[in-house]
Amino acid sequence: MRCQKLHDWEVTPEEAERVQLSLASRVRRSLERASPIRPATVAGAVVAAQAAAVAVLRTSDLAVVEARRVESPGPSPGRMRYRPGLMAFAYGPPLLQAFELVESSVDVVMFRAHGIAHPRRLGLAAHLGLLLETPSLGCADRALCGEHAPPGAEREDWAEVTDGDETIGACVRTRRDARPLIVSPGYALALYNAVEVVLSTSREHRMPEPLRQARRTAGGG
């Protein structure tokens, strides 16, 4: 997979926020044009255990067709360390290195991060989806911003996550009585489709299988 270069990575936190605000408009336009899809493959991407990893799965049987790993994703001397709301600037470069090794066709990318459910509407999932020019979504354990009602207790129950009058994601129950996940569109993927992809790839576990396999590839258990 190839990545377009739209900005430098070695920036100050203030410069990083300006980059996010600038790119968010491109992501917003991609969501306005998003249409229903039936992905044949979904890639999961995570940073865990000092490695960045990508696992590509077939949606028909959730079998892994390719897995790639890049070690030592810690920030270089010129790149910032992790800061809330600026995750892409700490972990984006090694994840993109892992994606550059991927040879399979990827229809949707799922990140263990946020998409537009982000104060500047450009979480890591939206940011990297734009750079990869591939439909993407974020799947996280807790909300970074916005509010939501508790979803029902059954699998597939979900509630909208809103920030003011804007819907930015969904609080989704992937297993009965399990803690819900925060799902948000990233790039070129409507919210309904993002929820559908997460549910269709979460057949036995709380966390979607592409993310579980990516974490296993990274060595995170």
C-alpha cells in the first residue's frame, strides 16, 4: 500500500493541531461522498508491545491473508511523544511503514484509535485513512470527546455519540453484556458502514478480529 505525503511529521504540538484542522476538511468531504460497501478484505492496525502491526483478513471467513510488523515504533529524536489528541504524530509513521509492506488489496482499514470522534475531527484512523486513501474507521475503548447514552445489553445494540449537534460516532455492543466500543468513521466511510464492519468482524470476541490479529502480530497477546 502506498501513502501520500501531505505534511511533515516532526512538528510541534501546536503545528500538529494546525495540520489536523487543515486535513479535517478533506476527511469531512470524503464522508459526504461515502457510499455503502461490501468489503472483501479488512485490515486491522495497532501499535502494541513496541511494534506497529497490520493484519489483513478476508471478511468471508476472517482468515488472515497477510500480516506485517515493524519493530520499535518509539518516537525519533525529532518526533513528538504520545499526547492525547495527537496520537497520529507519535504512532503514524511506524504504522505507515507497516502498511507500505502490505501487498494485498485492502478494502477497509480498522485502527485501534479514533476516527472523527476527536476534538478536531481528525483522530489517527481518519488521519491515516486519508494518507492511505483507503476507507477507514476507528475502534476505541473509550470516548475522547462527545456524549452518548448507554447502548442496550445485547450484541449489535448501539447508541450515537454526539458532540453538540454533530454525530461523530457510535457506542457499540459487540458481545452481550460486554463493555461497548467507540466506533467512528475515519476516511470515506459512513457511520452505519463503520458499525456494520465492526459487528461483522466481531463474531466471537469483544474486539473485532482484524484488531485482535494485528495485536497478535505486534506481539501484544
